[in-house]
Amino acid sequence: MAENTDKMVIDGVELTGIWKEFLPSRILYEDVTTEFLDEVKKLPGGATIAKCYQCGTCTGGCTLPDFVDKFNPRRFIDLVRRGHYDILVNENKDLVWKCVSCQRCTHRCPRGVNTQEVVRAIAKFLEDRKVFGKLTNDEAFDEVFMGEVIEDGRIDEVKIVKDFYSKTGRLKDMMRADQLSLGFKMLTSGRIKLFGGKIKDWKKVSQRLKEELQ
Amino acid sequence: MKTVLVIGGGVTGLKAASELAGMGYNVSLVEKEDYLGGQVVKHKYYKLAPDLRPAGDVIDPVIKAVESNSNIKVHKHSRVVAVSGNAPEFKAKIKNSKGESEETFGAIVVATGFEHFDPIVKQEYGYGRFKDVVTNSEVEEMLNPNGPTKGELKRPSDGKVPKKIAIFQCVGSRDKQVGNPYCCRVGCVVSTKQAIEIKEKCPDSEVYVYYMDMRMFGRGWEELYGKAMEDYEVIFTRGRGAEVTLKNQQLSLRAEETVMNRPIQHSVDMIILAAGIAAGDGTIDAAKVLGIKQNDYGFLAPKDDFLSPNESSKAGIYIAGADKGPLDIENCIVEGAAVAAKVASNLKN
Ligand SMILES: Cc1cc2nc3c(=O)[nH]c(=O)nc-3n(C[C@H](O)[C@H](O)[C@H](O)COP(=O)(O)OP(=O)(O)OC[C@H]3O[C@@H](n4cnc5c(N)ncnc54)[C@H](O)[C@@H]3O)c2cc1C
Ligand code: SF4
Ligand code: SF4
Ligand code: SF4
């Protein structure tokens, strides 16, 4: 009769095996690892991550979710803390670095987490692991930004966005409807200009800068 | 026989006074307001958690036991303004509008209670800016038939009965931003009770509670929580309220539904803030006058939390009830009796 085994045989048919084949396991993990938490804690701005008690105040009031689907600072923290590295990389790596540093989360966090800095630290953690491809987003942005400053003496908003997307191989993303409509709104409200003005006689300064930086 | 001074006429002080008088001591009870009963009477609590028992059933007998006892002298509208001497011989100056008097006491019991946290500090919740964002103590008053709305839950803005009501938990509690990292210990059960009362009054209303944890550790509290879900269909959402704005003339709240990993926007007619418990000015004032220790949050600190929970840092001065930290009424009554026993046994020795 009832044996102490994980098989269940009824009328000669073994049922558990069949069910196991039908239903892929939904269990996520067996062990929580704090390896990633320890790493983020050590990064600049990452120290307060362990204070978080997962209340969701940050995500509830965050500026971004209206524009960026699934952007969720509380969840980023949770994933790092529980060591769900794969979910963090597969589902969140393109989200984390989009934080606009508005600081709403930090000002409101009831536990004293510096949430904005922690989100930055998590982005840095991912960058250090080279999950973004050859050039990290920060590095790419820095290059484009400095390049423009040296070349023109100022930033042209439209140009910098275009160059940044093209440098990270995502020009297609820039042409997405939501991005275009956001750009259009910013244009019509005067937040950005189509062509940045020129700075007089910048050529000479630019020349000197380039020599200096050689 | 020595006389004992009890400061504070809330449920704790009242219980302590009548127990001491019952043991034959003379008691002077000093209360700064012109009524007895403390917060329960001030905010016209109507029904008490968890049994939804009329608050009067509990507070009236406690007040009566004091008022009818000839060993207790009640000083309403009075304050203790100066204390000198040491145990067991204190001289205290009691001041009221008519003047000052000095009496000698063998022991002093401090039962000065708490004040409700003022949510105006939490700007993002809009209290003070939006009329229909109210506190849980304002709701207590509304639900009382002798209250300002004669027992009806009405929106302050237009007097209409709200249909969709959201309750934010932990307002001014568990919150380092406002300097109160501790739990208010009664907010969860009080909100659950209020949700049920609202549903009983208006069965077609919708009540949503935004919480981080429902802390239901008291007698019958967990059962009340179950009842709110099963019998009254109160919706509990695990996510702390993040902000309140006005959209098309309607209150709109944001929070994260953490179980779903997504932020939500929710339009409601009224928002109740489960405002926490803070050490009141009365308690802070008493601590100064008596020179006894407070903890980091202003509450009175026992000499030893485990071994002498009702003794202050100074011999002969005792503490009890919600002035030591958030506490429910049942336990305040226990505290009142406990402090009376401690005072009596110390005075005997
Ligand atoms: C909205 C809300 C609802 C609640 N509902 C419930 C419930 O349903 N069930 C439950 O068990 N608990 C409930 N509670 C908790 C309950 O209010 C407290 O347990 C109880 O009031 C504490 O009694 P107390 O005597 O220690 O303090 P208090 O009630 O605060 O009384 C202290 C008294 O001392 C006086 N005083 C203060 N300072 C001085 C001074 N310096 N000199 C002279 N007098 C002074 C005050 O005027 C006051 O009368 C609720 C709390 C809140 C916030
Ligand atoms: S607000 Fe602070 S405590 Fe709450 S989830 Fe965000 S980081 Fe964590
Ligand atoms: S700082 Fe970043 S994470 Fe924080 S609220 Fe602003 S956008 Fe969201
Ligand atoms: S009792 Fe409930 S509402 Fe009050 S602080 Fe604790 S968890 Fe928050």
C-alpha cells in the first residue's frame, strides 16, 4: 500500500511523473544569496540598501513609471537583496539606469534609504559586470557629452540624444512613438531647441583643448 | 497614610487613582483639561476595537469609580508646575486658573498619555491642503452619534457621504523622515475597526486599506482583520501610500501594489490617515517639571524595561500607560493597576 516514495501509482499508472512533465517547476530558487547585496553596499551610494523594508513608497511616487513601463526602484532593491541576478539582468538592466535623479524617493523614504543613490549603485553594479555590452551607457554618454563640449563648447540637446542612442546601437529606440512624442512635447514647450546656438570663435578654444587633452 | 499624586486623568491615571484609593490611600488627581477620560473622551471614541463595544461601557465606569470615591481629590484644569523634595516626601505646586496650592505627597504617578501625530508634516499626503483628507481621530468623532456629524461619515468638503474611501496606515509612524521610527501599535486595529464601521453604515461603500504590515497582535485583533476581509470585503493593498493629489476635482492617490510590482493611481472620495502616536506636550512638560528621563522619542523611560517597568529614573516617581509609548486601552488599564500595586508596596516598606 502507501509506500514512502514520491511516486503515486493508481491503477498501474504512475501519475506524479506525468504531472511533472506537464508542469514546469515554478520554483524560483533554493537559496537566497547576499553576495550581490554585499557588492552593492560597497559601491558609492549603495550603503543604505539594507535599510529598505519594501514599503513601495519610492515606486508609488516615482516620476518614471508614467513613462517607463516596469521601472520599479523597490523591486530593483529586492532583486539585489535576494540575489535574483538573472531577473535583474534579463528584465531590468535596461530600466535601472533610466532614473532621472529627481530625488522624490530619497526625500520620502521612511527608512532613510538614499534610494536614488542606491538605484545608481545598482546600475553601476550592472555596468561593472559588463551586462550592457562593450561600451556601458554611462561611458557612452560621457564620451558623447565630452565630445560635444570640446567640439562646440556647449550641448545641443537633440544632437546629444541622437549621438548617444547611435553610439549605444539603439537608434531604433529613439524613433519609438513614446520617445518622439516626448521629444515633441519638450520642443513645443520650449524645453529643448532643435539647433543649439554657436559659440563665437570656439574653434580656437577647441583646438587648444584638443592639444591639451592629447 | 501618605497621599499619592496622580498626574493625568486618562484611562491609566483614573485606574491607578481608584486602585490606590481602594487600598486606603488618599489621592490627588491632576488633569490639565476640564474633563476626565483622556484621548478616549477628547476624540469622542464611539466603539472600541476589537469588540466594537461602546467606548462609554469602558470609560464611564472608570471615571465614575474616581468621581464617587471620597479618598480622591480631582483637580481639573490644573497643572503641576513645580516639585521639590525626595521620596517619600515630595512637595508639589498645583496651579489652576484660581491660583496655586502646595501639597505634600508620598509618591507621584505620571500618566500623561500621548498626542496624535499631526500629519500636516507629511506634505505629500495633502492633509490641511485637501479638505477630504482626514485623520483617524476625526473619523472617530464623526462616527459618534454625539459628534459633529451626528454619527454620519461625511466629506468635509461638501457634506456628501463618500463612496470610495482609502485608509493610509503608518502615518507618522515607522517613519524616520519625521523622527518616529517606532510602530504606533493601535493604528492597524483602529483602521480595521473603522473600515468595518463604515461598511456597516454604508454597505455599498468601498474601503481600501494601504498598509505595509497589518500588525494584529492584541486580543481578538487578528480575528477582526479576518472579519473585515471575509464579511465586509474591505480591500487590503500591501503598499504604503506614496502621495495624494487632486485630479479633476477628485482625490487621487498613488502607491505601489507591491505584490504586483506596479505603481497604482486610485481615485477616491475621501482619505483617512491612520495618524500615529507621539509623546504629547503634557508628557514632555511633566518630564521637565519632575526631572525624569525620556527616551529618544520623548516618551517616559522606565528605570528598567523588564524589571521595573513602572518606575521612572527617580525614586518615588512612577510612570504608566501611553506616556511610556503607544499602548491600547486594555493594557493601559493593566498598567494603571500595576503602578498602583507598585506604589502601595513601596510606600509600605
Ligand atoms: C484614533 C485612535 C483610536 C483608538 N481606539 C482604540 C480602541 O478602539 N481600543 C483601544 O484599546 N485603544 C484605542 N486607542 C488607544 C487609546 O487611545 C489609548 O490606549 C489610551 O487613550 C491611553 O490612555 P492614557 O490614560 O495612558 O493616556 P491619555 O488618554 O492620553 O490620557 C492622558 C491624560 O493626561 C492629561 N495630561 C497630559 N499631560 C498632562 C499634564 N502635564 N498635567 C496634567 N494632565 C496632563 C491629558 O489631558 C489626558 O487627559 C486609540 C488610539 C487612537 C489614536
Ligand atoms: S521607500 Fe525606502 S524603504 Fe520603501 S521600498 Fe523604497 S527604498 Fe525601500
Ligand atoms: S530619483 Fe529616480 S528612482 Fe527616485 S523617484 Fe526619481 S526617477 Fe524614481
Ligand atoms: S500599528 Fe499598524 S498603522 Fe500603526 S505603525 Fe504599526 S503597522 Fe503602522
